[in-house]
Amino acid sequence: MRGLGLFLFFGKGNCVTETAVIQPDKTIAVIGNGPVGVFFCSELLRRTPSATIHLFGDEPFVPYNRVALSQLLHGEKSPAELTLALPESPGLHTHWHTEITQLDLAGKQLTTNQGEQFRFDELVLATGSRAHIPNLPGIQMTGVYSFRNMKDAQSLYSRRISSRHTIVLGGGLLGIETARAMRRQGTEVTLIHHSAWLMNRQLDEGTAAYLKAELESSGITVMLNSAILAVDGAHRMNGVLLRDGSKLDADTLIVSTGIRPNIELARQADIAVSRGIRIDERLQTSAEHVYAIGECAEVNGEVYGLVAPGFEQASVLAARLGGDINKVYAQQALATRLKVLDKGVSSIGDIGLRHDTTDSQFITHEKNGHYRTLRFERGRLKGAAAFGDWPDQERLREVIANGEQLNPLQTVKFRLTGSIWPEDERIQDHHIICNCRQISAGSLRACCAEGKAPSSTGAGTVCGSCVPLLQQFDPANTTTAVEAKGTPALAIFSLVALGLILLFQFVSPFGGPTQYAPDSISSWWTDSDKRQITGFTLLGLTVVSLLLSARKRISAIKLMSFATWRWAHVVLTTLVLAILFFHTGVSEFQGINAWLIYSFWGTALLGVASSLLTHRESSEPSVSSKRHKRWFVFAHIVAFWPLPALLSFHVLSVYWF
């Protein structure tokens, strides 16, 4: 059994650097060391390594992933696996177990509970949220718990072994995960939810019915349309009184009835607040140089209790403070995923009880224990939900977020098969997304599930052609890998190279053009000295173009971006083909020379096809185009293998005979 002890370790993780744009003398204070606050620091230091950041956290723990606390309680993860890595930077100063008690916005200064004062130029509020505790009689008794932070997890970890009957109040995402974790030791667990179905804010009734059945099959009792009026007992609870007048005996109550953003510090500083700290599309609060991100922030009246919008806000703010002032935050379709007894439950976009209106139309598919539904509003796709794995969900989220629509044939296909796109167009775990690093879709999904950016796997950091496809795995749009640049020029030179290959094939297939060419031109392939010049030039340029492979496979080589090297490789290849024309005169080839020239043409032709697919992939990313490109690149490399041997024989034959 994994223990829950957590040492106060103040170490830092790996550093990722990029171009600096923030002035060295600027200081940024970040209040809140949760996943969103830590991610913001990592993103900002990646963009601007010279930045000075003070990161404050009021808990006596090293930063940890709060999203995975239920997995810790369930025993699926250890405390070490929840630790958030901080970037290695001399400009990052951490202050744990430190509460901020006062903000002086006019003087740009904050005060801690230890009386220390820190000056800042920019202030980022990432104070998160706390559990909402309903005002019920007896709610303060011993035996009543909330589940929001590491201290709560430690208490419940011990309690789940001794508890005989645990009641979980709240059938949302966290409540279901908590009930599942408490059931692991064989404890009797009852889940009470006020609505007509579970996760009513994220699921439709049909998907929720499957979820309820799955929970009940695991031994969890689910009570819907029910509520607790009071907690019964003296000093320690012994049960709860329900809305229907009955009493339910229990020794433990876990309250999971939503969140309340931590806005007290902002309110004290006269920053505009409502449910959360009000921000605009720039993540700016009502106070200048003060920003808010994560669960404490309110955007257009919405407060998000999910981590993905917080990551997106952190990424946008890091970009803006890093100099990209055109970057703004745009609300996107939310996606929720939950694992219940190894069965996936997913929700995308606007779906749930509040969207179950007369304007809504639902199309469902139900087969072999899987349930999938699409929600349309006045003919437009607005949301989707599923019980069981659904390979289409990555693309569905993109379609809903971009306001795209399904055509009638796709709708019919969904009704009949439960799928929308052909199998080869869906991104599955075994698909290789980053050809350079050989990183699969499954690895990227696992990375995002841990709250990390896809670029932390190395994907998109070499050639950058997979960057558009990486966005489909990154709900927070934190992908900041190298972009595939220069692809139009790449396509142009590839087409020029293709033209030269065709010139070799069709201009004079049975004899050289010596009889038609002026002596000044034909001398290049008839004069021995000039042929040596063009020959060794060809050899040298070919060797230089091979450096592309070294730049791709040797991580120590950092000179220029891979996109620049790739562009140079195509330009050099085009130049080689042009010089080859003058070296050979398109004469008739025989023996080893014929094999050499055909091998060279084949290698160049496959390289042209790879370059054109790279250009297409940058504008129309898909699994099929990536797969075809991978085939052509592999064939391009294989076709090159005979060239060194054939070229050696060619040089030997020329000088020997």
C-alpha cells in the first residue's frame, strides 16, 4: 500500500528556455502554487528566462497536482507522482507555507503573514478555489470532511480504512471520484445527489444512466433527487436526515457540493469581483498590472472548475507578458473525462440538464455497453457525451470548438455505427504524431492528462510539422513548439526539383544533347577537367545535404531551427539536380552509371514527395497525411542506401580506367 506522507521538499524541476523579451528588472508576483500557477511560471520562464518571479503558496507542501488527488486517495498514484516540477531558473523564488495578507496596489507591494514585504511590477492571482460547504445543521461535527487539498486527502486516506459507511454528498465529477476511492477498502458508500441524474452539468440523461449503473455494479448506492437537511449526532456524526424525512446511518460524510473561488484578497484590494475575480480577454482585472487565472477567475460570468481553461489562461498570459500583446483568451468548448471502473465517461461542449431544452435534439447510438450522444440546437452541433471509449472525441471537440458542422452522411453514419469519421482518420493511441521523436498519440494523451504541455515530450520541437496536429491533444492550447516555417518555399523548390527530374527523363532519353547544344555548354559534360569540377561539387553538396539527418537525430546540435535545415536541404538537392544536368549532359547511361543515376533520381523523387506532403501537413493536419509522409520519408532513406556504394564504384572506375 502506498503511503500518504509528503515531505516538505523545495526542489525544482527541469528548465525549458526560449527567447527573452521581458526586461530583466521587472518582477512578477504569483499568488497560488497550484497547477495553473506553476504552469504559468514554467511558460513565462520558457519564453523569458531573464524574468524574476516570486511564487507564493499558503500550504506547507511542495506544489502538487490537485486534479489527481482522487487517484492518490484511490491508491493509483503516490505522492511523488503528484509533485509538480518547477523550472530551474535563478529568477524563480519560491515561498511555501506563506499566506498573503495584504495587497498595496498603489505601491505595488504585498505583505505576508510573516510580516515580509515584496515589491512587484506585475501581479498574477492564481488563488484557486475551496470546497463549498452548505450551511446545514451539524455540518461542523467530527466525521464531516471536504475533499479539496492535500490535507483533506491525508485525513480521508486514514478515514477510509476505519469507516464502515461513508456518505458522499454531491454527484459531480469530484463526488463520483471520491465515492469510487472510498469504496476501494470495501467500505459501504452511498452517493447522494440533488438532481435527476449524475453529473447533470456535463452529461445528458442517457449517458448519466449508464454511469449510475456502473457505479451501482461496483457496490456504490446512488440516491438521486435527494438532499441532506441536517447532520445527526452529538459531537460526532452518526447519520444524516434526508429531505424525505428518513434518516440514513453513517459514520462519515464527505461534502462535494462544488467550489467557491478564493476572492477575499482581491476584494480587500478593491478589485472587482462577483462569483470570481472579474477579468477580460487579456486576463486583466479591474486593477492595472493585476491579472487572474484559473478557478479564481470569472470570464463573462463563468467560473470554471476544470483545470484545462486555467492552463489556457496561463499560456495566454505568459505570452502577453512575454511580449505577444495580440494574444487574447477566447472561451472554448469544455471537455470532461472520467474513468469509472476502467470505463471512460466523456463530455464535450454544451450538454447537460441546463441545455436539455425544447430547442435541443439528441441523436444517440447504443451498443455493447457503449452509449454515445450528439446534441444539436436548431440544427447546429453543440455538445456530445459518451459512456465508454470514443475514438472520435478528439476531433469532435475541435469541430464543436470551431463551430463546424457534420454533414448528413456523417450523421447517418453515427446513427448506424456510432462513429463519425473513418477509422483511418481518427487519432488512435498507436498513431505516431511526431515522426522526428517517434511520439505516439497515446503518449501525448498521457502527458496532457498529467497537466503537462505536449511539447514537454519533445513533440514538435524538431521539424515543427506536427504542431497543428498537437493542438488536437491540448485542450489548454499550451502547445508552443517550433512552428513549421517556410513550407510554401519548400513546396516551390520541391516542384523545381521535380521539373529537373522530369527533364532528365524526357528531354533526350536515347542520347545526349551535345549535337544541339553550343560548345560553351556541351563542354561541361565533354571536357574532362570541367566534369571533375561538377563531379566533386556534386559530391560535396550531397554530403552537406546529409547534415539534415544529423540535425534531426543528434539533440546536441542546436544551430538554427530544423525548419531552416530542411529548407536548405531541399534547395541544395535542387542545386545538385541542376549541376547533375551539366555533369552528365543527359547522355545515355549504362552499367553502374545507369544504376547510379536511377538511384539518385529515385531518392530525389521520394524526397520531393516527402516535402510536398510536409507542406500539405502544415495547412491540413491529419493522421492520413502524416502516415503517407512517414512512408515516403522511410522510402527516401532506403532509396539513398545504395548511393554511397554506387558512387564509390563510379569514382573508382573513372580514375582507375
